[in-house]
Amino acid sequence: MKITLEEIGKFPAWWYMGAMPAYEIYFRCDDCKREHTIHMKIHLTEGPDRKQSVAEFFAGRSMPPQVSSLQGHNAFCLKTGRRFKLDKDEQILLVPPSAINLPPRQPQFNS
């Protein structure tokens, strides 16, 4: 299949770059009211362009199996040290690669 330059803008970037975006999985912790990563990524052909809960993004649509499999996954609160299972789609968050803000690196000085 040949695609013209005008047509390429109609497709998501992953399509012509040969890779699907990997979404980080975070959860909203009921204990400390913060968001934590579960150190897991999933690939989706269509995902949110900002941080969104699974319930919000897939409202009225069926969920892909890799998203459905997140329910029941173990999560760990870094503040309280408590472990629990993810059981609500509202607490599971999809975070696109562009939405992850890394802290600025601090320069290392040798003394």
C-alpha cells in the first residue's frame, strides 16, 4: 500500500513510525490520595492524549484485553506500605509518554 505525504497526516504517528505508544499505568491510592506507578506499560493503538482513568477513557466502549487484565493487579502504596488489589476502573490511570514529567537532573560535582 502506497501512501502520499498528504495522507500520512491522517494516521497516528505510531502507524508510520512502526511502533505503538506505550502507556504507563498509574493508580489513585485510596490510602494516601496520591498517584503511584505500578511500573508497568501497555501498548494501545488508540489511547488518551493526557492522563485519564480507564473508566473515563473507555466509557461506552469495550476495553482491550490488556487493559481489562489490569483489574486485580497488585498495587503498593509507597507512603503507607500497604498492598492491595486494583478493583475499580476509576483508580487505574493510563498515562501517555508525553505526559510524564521527569524531575530536572541535578548536576553532580566532585569535591
